[in-house]
Amino acid sequence: GDSVTQMEGPVTLSEEAFLTINCTYTATGYPSLFWYVQYPGEGLQLLLKATKADDKGSNKGFEATYRKETTSFHLEKGSVQVSDSAVYFCALSDQGYQKVTFGTGTKLQVIP
Amino acid sequence: ETGVTQSPTHLIKTRGQQVTLRCSSQSGHNTVSWYQQALGQGPQFIFQYYREEENGRGNFPPRFSGLQFPNYSSELNVNALELDDSALYLCASSLGGSSTGELFFGEGSRLTVL
């Protein structure tokens, strides 16, 4: 079945540091890929998405590129802020969009 | 535009009891999915409802059941509660037939089973 593997946290960075959170997936067919974010005390919300190979999703300075050859969708940001502290989930959806499969989440803490 | 709302936000039950969780979908969305998120884990797909019919189910036993109403709101029912059912239950709405697969989540109902 479909699965998502992402790097374990917590990840602690200083403000303005470069962020990478690794994510790899296993799926049949051509899934859509997502990064969701869960800020403290809030619900999950979509951060960015990519629906086909080589697509780059971007939002709020975050980027991720759909790499079919390496089955990866790594999240990057050039300069993190304290307000980026949250739990980040990599996810994929099947072609019928009936089910989204999530990774276990990576907690990011950014310190001033 | 009204977002996804869930109730109750917190509840405590004892083993063997039954629970009903409720969800109002975002305005204009006709599809509701339910997820279980155990502490420190990612959400796990329970099932999805589209136009009042179950439209996909994850690896959960039959004591997890649901309903969707004509206004697209939904209920999740869990019978014969077990300690391992303690988790955050998330409702997500979406527009069926959308090409994006994006989900819009509520803040969840936290269930504790004692």
C-alpha cells in the first residue's frame, strides 16, 4: 500500500537558518504530493502541493519539488523564522482522492 | 466562508462505551473524510463520505461507522470503545471531483478512553 516516510524530529534551528525536511514515498500510479502544517493549538492546513512529476510547490517561502525518479518531496526554506515553529506532515493522495496518506510528522522549533 | 467545525472539542469516555463526534463541512464542500491521529503520529484515514455514501474506508474495524447528512455535515460513531481509541479525531472536507485532492481540516475532537 501507499506509505510516506519523513525524517524524525524534533528539528531545532536558529532563526534565519536553512531548513530541509526529507520526505520519501511509496505509491502505485501517480499520486499528488502535499506538505501540511500544524501550528500549536491549530488544525492541520495545507502548506503546498504538487500534482505531477517535476512540479514545484511553493508557499510562504517554503518549496518542495516532486521527484519521481527518487520518489521524494523534500521541504526546504532558505531562512526560517520563529513563527515557522510547527509540526510538518508530508502526505500523498491516491488518484481517486479518496484517501490521503500522511507521514508521522516532523516537529520544527526555531529559536531566536 | 465558514470553515470546518467539529464538536465536542474534548471528551472522556470509559472502555465499552459509545461515542458520536460531529463535523460541519466547509461551505460548498460535498465530501467529508475522517482521520484518527494518535499522539506523536500522523493522521490515519478512517473513511470518506461523498453525497451521503461511504466512498472509501481505511483499515479500521466495523465498530467505526459514519453518516453524512443532506447538508453534507457528518458524524463519526465508535462503539465498544477501547483504550487504543484514545486519539485526536480529525474531520476534513473537500470538493468531490476536485483535481487538487486538498483537504480542509477542523481542529479535531480529542477523545480519551479510560
